[in-house]
Amino acid sequence: MDATTKVLVSSGGVFEVEYENQLIYSKKKLGRFPEQGEVVKIVYGLDQGLPLADAQKQASLGIAPLPSFTEWLTSFITRKKA
């Protein structure tokens, strides 16, 4: 199964992002837009095996590393497919 990421289209200022069929970011729930790189950091944390809540927390606190493109591409290519 290939990884999928999608932004869910809606109205009223709602901004939500799903990754592999799970909601990883919701402006509606958090009341704010993501910080620069926050969604990418969540996805990277998930790809590194972190539980969703931990990946979200690290990304929102700014303690999650933002991978270089090479690091991200390597992890994407070599990750195990479900």
C-alpha cells in the first residue's frame, strides 16, 4: 500500500490533513493553522515509527527535527509497506 496524504476540502476556514487514512492535523480541532513545517514534521515522525500523538506533540513544540530532502526521500523509499 502506498502512502497517501490529502488536504480535506471544506468550507468555513476548516483545514484538515490526512496521512495514510488518519487525521494528522485539524485547524478546526486546534483553532489555528499549522506552523511552517509542522505537518511535514508530523509525517516524518510517523514515518520514523512515532505514535501519532507523540509526532504531533513534538512537531507543535518545535522539537521534532525537520528532515533534509535527502533524509525524507531515503526514509520514504526504504519504508516498509503495509
